[in-house]
Amino acid sequence: NIFRIAGDLSHLVSIFILINTINVKKSAQGISLKTNILYAVVFVTRYVDLLYSYTSLYNTLMKIFFISSSIYTIVMLKKYSKNIQQYNDDFKIEYLIAPSFVLGLIFNHGFKFSEILWSFSLWLESVSILPQLFMLQKSGESQLLTTHYIFALGLYRALYIPNWIYRYFAEGRFDKLAITTGIIQTLVYSDFFYVYYQKVIKNIGFSLP
Amino acid sequence: SILSAIKDEL
């Protein structure tokens, strides 16, 4: 359906903006390494099913792309972040990883290693942007491309919400776990979305309150 | 099933 395709496309766009920004500027300025490490963890733990289940060629290619691009991003960020003297990327990610793992243990589709990892990845994804937003807030201002990247990334899960509503009516299917974490993820972005609309769409400077 | 429906997503 249209919402899901649009969501996946905005996810792809966010990754291309990110990689392109790093490569063009040859700098990791304003980009959180920790957020990108969390996304790599999210993709690897969610897509372990690549090894034992097959949905479609689209699904497989996208999963391989997300895993490989997230690892590539980390390598590039590591390479360029050495030169930055004041690198405000100091969010304690253990405060995100540990609760996500506990929530994965509590809410899952079966007490199996693969199901716990899948649930963990959903919870972790919902809060993975926090180091990046934290960094943006600390630095006070940001490059336009960085904000476009964060916007496209947030838009992806936001578009999954109408996708789930559509699927509920069209196919009679829904998943409480995916929807709950998807809504949390969108809420985490809500302040950013509002500021993005106010400042970027109306073409003024950017800062988070 | 519901599970396979959601896991076809990314």
C-alpha cells in the first residue's frame, strides 16, 4: 500500500542524505555516531530472520541494504569524527539498550531467542534517535541537511501508522507490539517535527527548544 | 497469521 511504500522510500532517502552529507563534507559534524550504532544494532537484531525465512525479493534486498548501509555509515563516521574537537555525542546509550532488552523479554510473541531479539529491536528503534536529538539540542543549531535526514527518518515510522490502519481494514491484521513501538517512535520525534515545520518549512534558522 | 503479516515489514 501507498503508506508503506512512502515510508520505506523516506527511510531510504534518509540514509542517502546521511551518507551523501558525510561524503560531500568529509565530516561527521552534527551527526551522532551513537544513534547510528544503535540503528546498526536494530537492523542486525531484527533481520536475523534473513538466515532462515524468506518473504519477498523486495524484503530481502531492503534488509541487506539497511544492514550494510548502517555499518558503512558507522565506518565513515568513525573515520571523520576523530577530527572533531568538541563532539557533543555523550548520551548514555546503555540507558536505552538495557530497558529495550527488558521490554523485549516482557513483550514478545514467544519466549524464543529470535522473538526476543525482534521485540528488542522494535523497542530500541523507537528511541534510537535520542542521542542525535540530544546532540542537536546541545549544539543549538544544525546543518540543514542533517535536519532533512532526521526528518526523513522520522517520517518513515510515522507513515507506518496509516499503513497499519490500512492493513487493519484491508487485511484484518495488526500487531500491538509493532504499533505501540511505532507510535512511541513517532512521539519521540513530535517535538522535532514541530520545530522542523516552524523553522525549516518557514525557512528560518534551526534550534530545538 | 498476524505474526507473518507484520514481519513482512521492515
